[in-house]
Amino acid sequence: MERNVRAPEPLLSLRAAVVFLISLQTAVAAGFLTYAAHSPLATAVLAGGAAFGVTVAFGHSIIG
């Protein structure tokens, strides 16, 4: 008796994982550089969040 056992599908595709990792790295860098420029922490977090969103949109359109 053979069972047709399939491997579980990944939570994210490889493309999505790459886009999110690049976006996360960009967000951390933008937030760190903003904070290092003596801006308040809240401003650095907002800059990092904005950078993450823009990079996700850009990566989605470019990486394909």
C-alpha cells in the first residue's frame, strides 16, 4: 500500500521571502540612520515603516 504523502507547502514563496527580507533590511537601515541623525525614536520608526512599505511595493514590481 502506497500512500500519496505530499510535503506541506511553504508559508511564503521564495519570491515573497526575498522581497520581505530585502524590505526588512532597508527598513532597519533607514530607521537606524534616521535615529543616528539625532531624530526622535518615533520618527526613526516611522521612517523605517515607510521604507519597508515602499521597498515591498518596489520589490514586488521589480522581482518577478
